[in-house]
Amino acid sequence: MSVVVDKISKHYGAQKALDQVSFSAKKGEIVGLLGPNGAGKTTTMKILTCFIPQTSGNAEVCGFNVSKDPIEVRKKIGYLPEHNPLYHEMYIKEYLEFIAGLYKIKNKKSRVAEMIELVGLQKEQHKKIQEISKGYRQRVGLAQSMMHDPEVLILDEPTSGLDPNQLAEIRNVIRSIGKEKTVIFSSHIMQEVQAICDRVVIINNGKLVADDSIEALQVNRRESQSLLIECKQNLPTDILKKKDFIQEVNSLGDNKYRILGSKKVDLREQVFNFAVEQKITLLQLNLEQTTVEDIFQELTK
């Protein structure tokens, strides 16, 4: 595992910012770290990046302990914090060359050119950072976090301030990076999490409340399957309700229905076969999915 968090706690006096949190992340995996404001996400990231020490527990990055080997850990990590610290009076290219120099990167100019192209800063590279939009500043921060080709990338709200086109571009960049690296990605934009992440870790009030793939959470959180259908004719609901796999049938008007049924069968197949038997023409048949936002609200309300 590239990242291992084992029963990490962080106390500020009587307040427990983190309480026995454990999770892991492997190479080639994008993990969404979610939680309401004040849940402990940023504290977790700061411990992993060696900015603050934990009160108890252990954490490792690529086999190095964050408490015992902080220098080695920092070599392995690229970090984009929520409040992106940049030298606004510097030009973009100048700033990235400065960062490359700090990491003592050979072929500095070619590496900077590579990062500029990767995050889409070609047209802006000769501008001062203070002259560009927040979205482009996020790109600069993303470029500096990847400058030294880290094995683990920790991104705290990386899509903040981006317009829809920029979101799509940065989403593709993060997906591409996630094929070769470990990415821990924090965001309040649930659609982005669902589009980018392989797995989600949800923290609420400093405690871990979920750690699983999005698909598994979607299946496990729903007690029954929910199917939306549209028919050309009226559905004989009185006959359908007698089927043992059906829990509830609700009319939505205009020959549209929501059908709740057992998770033990494929509800789509059963309803389709029923429609064939009754000579009903189906115009639409969609299995409703539990969204990441639904799961988040349920676990953190």
C-alpha cells in the first residue's frame, strides 16, 4: 500500500479532530476523502504531509513513517492544499522553474514545459500569477505538486473555482495521473467525486463512517431496488403488486411508474418479462442509482 493510516487521532485540547481513523490507498487508485466542514479531512492530509503531528496512531507513505521519516515522506508526496500558496508577483513559468530548482530536478526547463502542457497553461505561462484567474492558479498549484514526479498526490479541493470546461480538463488530468500514482482527492463537489474516484473514505466528526468503492456503497446503502419505467399503455399495477419480488408500485402520472423491489433478483429483467406477458410496450426502463451525494448526506446528517 502506498498510504496506510492506522488508528490516527488528533486532539486539540478536549476537542478530537480525528478519532481512531484508519484507511489505506494503493498505487493506481484515486480515493475521495469526504466529509462536512470541520470533519477532519484537512487534518488528515496535514498529518500525511508531515505539516502537523498526530496525537496517537501511525501513518505511512510508501513504507516511510510520517513521524520518524518526514523528509523521505515529503519526497514521495505532491501536495495541493485548499488555500493554494503561490508567489503572485512571479511569472508562471518563472515560478515553476523556481519549484523545479528547489527539488533539484535535472533538465529543469523540459520538466517545466511538460507540466505546463499537462495542466493546460501554454497560453498563460508568460503571465504573472496575480494576473490569472483562480482556475488557472489551481492549475499552477497542480503543476507544482507534480513537479518532482511524486508517487502519492494529495489534492485538497483541486477543482475549486474552475469553470465547467476547466473541470473536465482537470478531471482528465487527475484520471490520467491516477493510473500510475496514488491520489487522495478531497472535494465538496459530489459529482466530481463520483466521476473521478475509485473509492471514497467518509469522515464525520473526526470518525470514519464509510470506506468502500462507490459501486459497493450504492448497492449496500439501498434496502431495495428502485426502477423508473414509462409505458405506452396503463400498467396493470394490481397484478404486478402480487408478484413476490415487488414491494411497492407508485404511479407518477402519464403512464410513468416507480417500482420498488427485492435486491435478490434483477428487477429490470422481472419487470420486462412482466410487461411482455401483459403485452405492455415499455418506452423507458431505468434502474435508479444512489448517488454519492445521497450517501454523503445520509452518513453525515
